[in-house]
Amino acid sequence: MNSKTKGDYAQVVIYAKRFEDLPIIHRLGDVIRIHRANLRIYNNQRQFNVNVYFKSSWALYSSDKTTPLGAIDNGGPYAYSGNKYTNEKQDGAILSTLKKWASGFFAQHSIGDGGKTA
């Protein structure tokens, strides 16, 4: 499939034993980072399976200057699974790029009107 093809995306499926172990996305544009996901092809579509109760984990990062609960974004996640989170050397640059993209995308697109430009 050409990477420019409309509908080119991947699904993320997160399995957990308790609802409280799942990430709750508060705002469009926030970034979810998943660790140790298994890639599967389901109905000819990429799907990342995340088993929080076995070996995988997730972290949510704000794409704004404040977290959804109003705290100042310190660069770390505002929510994560497990007892602690880790940041790799390249994570800061990746997160910065994603925040910049999200800021530009949502400034140009109004999600409530079916994706038409504002």
C-alpha cells in the first residue's frame, strides 16, 4: 500500500484486566506512546496489540502547554501504566515533532465539522 493512500493507518488495541489500567485520552492531539506492542495484520490492516496485563505499557503526553487537568506540562507523561515510565534519548525530539505537527494540524482543521478547514 502506498503511504500516501487515503485510509493508510494502524489500529491500536489495548488489553487490560481492569478498566483503570487503560489510558483515558482527554484531548484530541495528545500523544500516546506504547511499549512492547505486537504488530498483527487483521483484515489486511496493521494492528498493534498492547497487553498491559502481560508485558506492554503506555504513556500519555500533552500536546499543549498544560495537561488536561491544568498542570504545566513538564515534558513527561501526564498518565502512564505501571509504577514508573522511561524516556529514551530520542523521545524528546520525537515528542517535540509530534506536538508541533498536532498544533499545526488542529490550527488548520476543525474536527467538529467533518475535517473541513477552518
